[in-house]
Amino acid sequence: MRNTYKAVQATGPGKLELVERTMVEPGPGQVRIRVEACGVCHTDAFTVEGGLPGLAYPRVPGHEVVGRIDAIGTGVQGWKLEQRVGVGYLGGQDGICQLCRGGDFVNCLNQPVTGATQDGGYAEMMIARASGLASIPNELNPVEAAPLLCAGVTTFNGLRHSRARPGDLVAVQGVGGLGHLGVQFARKMGFRVAAIARGQDKAELAKKLGAHHYIDSKSKDPVAELQALGGAKLILATAADNKSIASILGGLAPRGQLVVAGAGGNEPMQINPQLLLFGMRSLAGTLAGSSRDNEDTLSFSFLEGIRAMTETAPLANAAEAYAKMMRNEARFRIVLVTGQ
């Protein structure tokens, strides 16, 4: 039996290195996962670049993890060896805090953050809290499933928990890593979909993904275009640009909702309060999801044929894959795979 495994860890801001680590056993309530695939997500930058308060190096990034259970700690029920599982950004609720007792598992007060407060999936092995595990449908391969555990669940939850109903106009701002999934989910949920992106180069792709309308924000005013369509009941903002997110608030119909799924750093977002007051519009956020949310996302994606556009890289090339993602050159999700 192997007593070491390979991992790519952040050792300081902007520094990733491939190392050999000693195998550890899962503790109570934990499992050890033999990682098969892990998505490279822009949120990994909080770990790699040192953007999280209290971050301790070295730390293994990665929170779109798919693999098989390799060992089970004491007290774990409902899971078995070799079962296919996934772990997302939120690493599993404690089940006892005030928010958990109210059923709000996403906002659990004592929840590990995969790849940030605990080691993640840029590795051949990882330890995970059992309450954070999601069962993976057999019909989805690891590369297909991995991006759905963050980019997928974030957009899926943002849409299904919104005020929009089938037939309503829903705009997806950004046709990138999050947005290309958001457009697919919105179409399959029965919304009238408008995709917003900069330039005409994504128009054909947006229509192929399911958009009924494409708005080029470089040549047209998205607010005017959305209002010409009757105003959006929901705008799902996926582009990591706070200024552009704030600028499209006026495209909402009265009582419409702007849901932020991707944000550009920690700088404040400047919102015109009159647009909120007159028309009773609202602003909200969507944060990944619980393990059950992940399973719902995976199931819906399988049933409706929703897939991320991916490219793969071996674990040893994680630093190069991360750098490519940060340069916005990925089309649209990079997935690290072991065994290559």
C-alpha cells in the first residue's frame, strides 16, 4: 500500500509547487478521497495569491473535486469504499450550529472551505468531511462532473432560488466559466434567455448554448436592450467586474432581481439607490451550495444534457493550468486529472 501521494501546494502568494506528502488517515466524521479530477477555478486565487484572512501556508488549493472513497473514518454512515463522490467549495456543515438547526447549511458557522481552510483537490488524495460529500451519477465522468461542483451549483442555485419563473426574461451577464453554464441552466429551466457579453465573437456560442437573445455590450447599451425586451425579471451576473455588474441594474423590470454570482475583488460596488427604490428592484448574492445542492445540480445536468466546456491538464502541470486560467485564456474550465 502506498504511504505517500503527490500534491500541488501553495507555499506563498503566487507560488505553487509539486510535492510528495505522507498519507494520512481520515479522522472521525471524515473520509479520504482518491482524487480523479479537480477543476481549476478563479476562486482558487484567494488561496494561491493569499487573499484570505488567516490563510496558513502551505495549502493545497482546489474545490471542484471528484474521486472515490479510499478510507472511512469512525462515525461515518451512509458512504462506502470506492463510492464515487464529489466535494465542492463548502466542505460540509456541522449540523449543530444555529443556522444548521434552521436548515441553512450553506451558511453554517463552522464549515471548512475546501482548498482554503483545509487542503483541497490539487492532489492525488484529500481528506474531506463526510457531510460535505455529494454522490456522483455514474453517467457523468469525472471531468464532466468537476466544474459542476462550483461553477455549476453557483449558477444553478442562483437561478432556481430567484424570483423568476418559467417564461420570464432572464439575462446572464458574461459568457465565460460561470456564464456558459448559466445560459444552459436558464434555457433548460424554461426561461427566455438573454446572454450579455462584450463583442460579437461570443454571439454564436451564446445561441448554441441556448440563449434566445444576444446583447453585445461593446456596441449596444445592455440596459436599453433589456428594457426593449420588456425588462429582465432576473439578471444573473457572472462576470468578475463590479463596475459592469452595477451598470446593468437598470435593465431589470419592476420587482426584478440582480443576483451576483461572480465578483471582482473586494472593492465596493456603486449602486444607484433610485433604481432600487423606484421599481422596487433588489440585489442579492448566491454562494455555491450544500452537498445536497451539488447533487441536485449534478442530477439536473445529467438529465438535461448540460455540460461545461472543458480542457484537461495533468496534476503535474497545475501551476501552468492555474496561470492560464488567471490570464483568462481557458475556454471555459480547466480540469486537472490524475494519472496523466
